[in-house]
Amino acid sequence: MQHRPSGRRLAAALLTLSTVTAVTGTLVAVPAVAAVPTAVRAAVSAADAANLPVDAEIVSIGTTGYLTSRKDGDGTTILEWHAYEDGSVTTVGTGTTGYDSNSDFLVTGDGNTVSVRDMKNGGAWRASFNIGAEFPSGSTKLVGVVNENLFVSVSTTDDYHELWQLSKVNGVTKKSKLSSRPKNIDYKVVASRGNDFVVLGSVREPYIPTDRIVYWTATSNVNSASVVDWGGSAGTSQWDQSSTGALTAAWKGWVHASQDGGVEFSAQRTGTTTVARIPLTGELTRAVVAGIVGDTVFYGVPGTATAESPSPLYARNLMDAGAQPYKVLDNFSSASHAPDGSLLVRGFNSDGDGLFRIGDGGGARPTVTLESSTGRVLSVQFADARVPTYVDLEKAGTTLPMEWTLSRGNATVDLTLTHVTTGRKLTKRLDAPVSGNRFTYAWNGVLDGASAPNGVYTWKVTATPTDGVGSPASISGSFQVQRQANAHDLNDNGSTDVIARDASGNLWRDDLFDWPVDGQTATARRTRIGTGWQIYKQIEAVGNIAGTSHGDVIALDGSGYLWHYLGKGDGTLAPRVRIGGGWGGYKQLAGGSDLNGDGRSDLLATDASGVLWFYKGTGSSTTPFAPRVKVGGGWGIYNQITAVGNIAGGAAGDLVARDTAGVLWLYLGTGNGTFASRVKVGGGWQAFSQLVGAGDVTGDGRPDLIGYGAGGTSVYRSTGSYTAPFSRQNTNLYAGEGSKFNSVA
């Protein structure tokens, strides 16, 4: 069968000469050198598309094309010849094995019968060998191919192992015996260059201890039909048929077991007699030499092109005895030498999947470039990101759903959310999906242990491959968080902040969650926001009185001066600004509620004669209150007045007042700074030393009341009813601290 792919497949012309591969049955040999035509190289350089089959392994490479091996759906081996000239791909065998000839001679067989075709001459048949019939007196094994010459190991009846070279001359088989040694020897042609080749052998000699093997290397030429220059070295573990070698103009090298039981590479530089022994990466129990480029050897344990557990390709300099190995590719499965001395490797890394050229480059390390791609994406990439650009977190239980889809699922995914204004961050490693590549996270609106503040957030997600293939990938974006304003909110997160002063004058802020936690109102975090507050007779959280989007604080000192602390929106307060003097005559202050319906917080004050005065909020930071207006007299019977906001559905904010008998009364706001007739709420409120109008604590859209005292703290949720305005709810706020604070606001 013959078919023609697109012209871009010509990029596969970079695959030249012999191959190291993990395909079963393929001989491991590295390489003869031949020339690739200039026109072919130009076509290769111009290719920019996927042109290498994903499951293809390189078997043999010549000057006119290369041979690949792959499996079809039922596991049958398919051998295909890829021609450089026209990019055609021809199936040349099924169910057979391809052997590396280091030339344009295509060698295939079933292990016993071996055929040779000349692809440089249009695939003309050259020879056929029946190896078993050639040596009827012993068992045979094909151990190497160089050009159209076969190398066969023969075990004879007199317990000798012989190495033979087979070729065809005018259709007649020519056999030449290259070596004969006692039993237990293994031969293998491990490398070739042109007509030169390297044989690696091992044998247990009678005088060698049983746990030691002698390794032999020999260099020869197919034209001489003889083995010369045998040399040996001792090792400590059994040599196997996966051992490999390399042969270049400058180096001859081979892999063998070292004396300490590991794996080492022995390398001899051309023109010298010194053999350098290079220990290979300690993790390897065996190693395949992919080849030598310049003075660097490349090695590893080849995997498959589609490996789930990658098999890295390592490199090490031969000239530096102290050089450390380093990883070149995350995975490799086959390799060959190009005519210019560069190495071509089938593998993948973060740059892609396909054929990589490793060239000398003239630098300290060879260069590694992806020359021909399969188009398969192996590095982690983001295929999709779905994050809303806006979320309203006012409703209890609201989450921000986020999801990211990766190119593959075997990665760890880390999320960072950052509030732009404050710089506060949330970091989270996302749970791996049960299946697929989609990672999800539903943010519950909590940041740094508290309800998240309003504003712009950035998000960044980083995916790191768990198999080490490729570099981490990142993607980022932003979204907006919106919460409704709360008069008692100092850090712009929509939830209530309660401030309290202890006996030492420290001012503390407790941020509350505005949804139930285990059935109760829960605190998020406590922060000290000031010292020296013991100078004040009264401290009051008054809501937004200066035109910002968050609450402020006022404080009355012993000299009768009223001071304004502007809330900065991050939970802290700006330096104080004096509002004015003459406030020392007031017994009580109550703020934080819009009493006239103009959208600004106002202030109430009772004097020593029991008169209640109304101070309209102006929105100015320097003069936050308009001149006072008298509401009425008779308020001296109350030892606590609290502006609670609109709790009963009236026209504006309401007021609660506790009398000396502990009875709490509700005054419904009329919308002009005055109040309707009082309604009795109930008795027993003397248990609390402080009653705080705390804004919307429970997240239902209505302001609530907090009672603090030695007997405990409770949240009174507003019901919206004029006659029964409160429903009690438990809280862990100030639990066990009923006597710790002398002022709560």
C-alpha cells in the first residue's frame, strides 16, 4: 500500500540514519553517517505543521528516507517507509520486525527469515536470508545489521558461541566467522558509522569468580570481515541485550555494568588509548545510549511515544570527569544521528511532542530544538476559564462558582484571590476532579477569616504537571464583589463590626459574619484598632457621617469636646478631627441611624434636664452635624437610648430606650427626626450594661440590636413587627467577656 500525505510531512526528512528505540524486536544501534540532500533539508526547515504520527517510532534511516514502526488497532506491527523526495509513505511490512541498517537498505524479518531491499533504488529486492538454514548445526540469533550485512550469534554443539557476518555476493550467501569463544558469551553490534562497527560481548571465563563478568569490545569494518582490537574490563552484574554503544568520528563508547553494580558508559576518544568510565544516573538499572553529539553523550531508558510515566533523556559531558548529568527531554523513545553529526530524538518536553534536533551549537551544552511535531499537546494548558465578573454576596449562602479546564488532568492547580484595595489574599489548592480535566471551586465569600470586602479582586490559577512534563501554566482575571452598605461596617465588607474598649483603653473591633454559623451569630476575627481611648466618656459608632461608603466613630472626651474618627474602609480609623466643644452637658449620645429619611446618619443627644436633641447629618467630614433641633423633654427617665435603624417598617430610623426599671420601649421614627408614641417591648433589659444598634447583623436586610452585659451577650434580630420587634439569637461574641469591656458601640 502506498499513500501520499501533505507536503508538510517532508519535515520528517530530518529523521536520518540509525535508531535507538523501545519498539520490541528492534536492534539498538547508533549510527552510520550519510548526507541528506540540500533540497530535502530546505523542505524540512520550511515545515511548520504536525507531520509525525503520534505512535510512530523510528527504526532505520537512510539518505532517501526513513523507516517507522507502529501498531494498528489489533496490535499488528506496521512498517512504513517515508520518502524524502515526495513525502510519500509506503507500507513495507505487517507483522514483521524492522532492523536498523544505518543505510538505505531496508531490513525486515520474522526473526528467522530476513529480507533486504534497496530503497535508494526504488525498493528493489537485494537479498533474503534464512538464518536457521545457514547454520543447521546450532541455534542462531540476529545481533546486528550494518548496511546490507547481517551479524548472527551461533551457539554450536561443542559449547562455543560464534559471531558470523552474512552478506550476498551475486546472489550467493557469503559467511565470515568473526569470533569464536566458549559458552556463556553474548555478542551484540551496538554501534556503527559508515562501514565501521562496534561489537560488545561478555563472557564468564573459568578463572573469573561466579559473580563477575568480563566485557569485550571490538571495532571492525564490514569490508574486512574480521574482528580486531578486542579489549576487556571487569564488571559485577550480568550484561544484557539492552546494552548499547555509540560510534562517531571522535568517540567510541559502550554501556556496561560497573564494578559497584550500577551502570556506566565507557568512552574512548579516537587516537587515544585512555578509556573514561562515566557513571550514569543512579536511578537507572540499565541505560540505552541514544548517541553522542560533540563531546556529550545522551542516554536513558527509552519509553514509548505515548508514555504516561515519562522516560527522560539525560546528557553528560565526556571531557569533564566531574560533570553532572542533566535532563534534556522529559521522555524519549527513539533516536538517530543526522549527517551533520546532530542527534534526532523522538520524544517530548514542554516545547512539544515529536522529533527533536540536538546539535553541537558551539556552546557549553548542545542545543535542543523541536524540528517535527506530532501536533499533540503535552504541556499543561488552559483550555477554558469560567469565572463571573460580578458577584453579589449579600444573600446568605451565596458563592462564586469558578471553573477551569486544562489540556490534561494530571496536574495540581493552585488558586490565588487578591483584594486589590487591601492586598489581602486567599490561596487554595483545588481538589482534583474525579474524572476529566475540569477543576472547580466555589468561593464562599470569606477572605482572611472574615466576610470579603467590596471591590475588585484579581484571580490567578497556576497548573503544575504532576508528571514533571512541561512547565507550570498560569491564567488570570478579575471580578467585582458587591455587598450592601451597613452602618456598623468599618471594613467595607457589608457585615457588622462591633467596637469595644477595655479597662486599659485599648479599642477592639470584632467583625461578625452576617449569616448563622452553627445556628448562632458568629465572630470572624478580632483586631485591635487603637490605644489611649480611656480619655473618652462615650464612644459611639455613628455610621457614615462623612460621605464615604463605610462607618465612622465619634468620641466625647472629659472636656466636652466631640471628636470624629473617619472610617478608612479597611477596618482602621483615620486620625481624629475635632467636631466642636460644649458637648459635655449631654448624658447620652445615640447615632448610626437615618432619622429623617435623607440617606445620611444622624445623631441624638439627651441633656441633664431630660431634653432630647436631634442633630441632622450633613455628610461633611469637618462639620458632620447641622445645628441641633429639640425633639422633646421627659427623656431623663431613660438610662440608655439606642438608635437602631428602621426595625419596624416605618418611614425612617427608630429608637429604643430603656428605663430605670429595665423596661425597653420602642419609638417608631416618623421620618422628620421625631418619633411616634412609645410602645413597650418588654422588661428585664437591665441585664445588659450596653445596648448597641448594630446594623444588619443577621443578613436579612433589617437592622438588629446587640445586648452586652455580665450575664452574656445576645443578638436581637428585628422582625419587622411594631408590636414584637425582636427575636433573640445566640452569639459567641464576647463569650465569657461580659465584664471585660466598659464601652461597646
